[in-house]
Amino acid sequence: MNAETRMRVNENGRVVIPASYRRALGIKAGDEVILRMEDDELRITTMKRRLERARRRIRQYVKPGVSLADELIAERREAAKRE
């Protein structure tokens, strides 16, 4: 896959995402994509990719084997006992 490619915008304002880019992002026909303007550039991603990125960032701060969901549930149960 090329890191960069040039495309033309058609008269309806549409741009075709090349197949190699769709494959790399896991985009299939009918999928929803997320568009974002960042530093005067248009970025295209999917919710799946956003979640993967968020999980990678969080894992930098959470020890392996620790479940944040389990910790939250335990905290909520303790709070409920005190009520």
C-alpha cells in the first residue's frame, strides 16, 4: 500500500477510498467511518480503530492482568455498602 495517493473529488463532492486503504483499515461496504479535521487535514478512521488506539494508550498505565472493569465494579460495591 502506498503511504500517499492522489484522488479527484467528483462533482458530488465524493472521493473513492482505494481498496488497499480500505483493506488496511478494515473498512467494508456499508461500514461507518469517522471523519475528523486535524491540522488542516482530513483524517478517516473507524470506531474499531479508535477503540484499539484507546486501549493501547490505557495499557501504558495499567499493569498486565489488571481489569479496570473489575476494579470499577468492586469500587461501586464498596460505595453501595456505605450508603
